[in-house]
Amino acid sequence: MADDLNSMLEPGMLVRHPGAPEWGVGQVQSRIDGKTTVNFREAGKVVIDGTRVMLEPVFDT
């Protein structure tokens, strides 16, 4: 299995999806087996494959 690109993320952290800026800022809900569940403001709950997408942490909201 490929590395989880989001291994540094923890529940509660804010992130953006680099390929979908229209989703807005999302909050990490969980990370299980390389899958990160994020609740985005504009897209709702989305499961991200950590072997394919590296989410961008947000520190300024």
C-alpha cells in the first residue's frame, strides 16, 4: 500500500482540497486505513484517499 499523504492530519484540523477549492475549508473527522473523512463547508462529508490526494492544512481562517 502506498504511503498515506495525510498521515500528519488529526481530527479537528482544518484543511483544503487542492483539486477542489470550491469546496471551501473542511474539518477532518477521522483517518482510518489511509482514508480521511472531511466535512467541507460547501461539499459536505467527503472521504479522501490519502494515497492519491494530499490535503492542505489551513492555519488562517
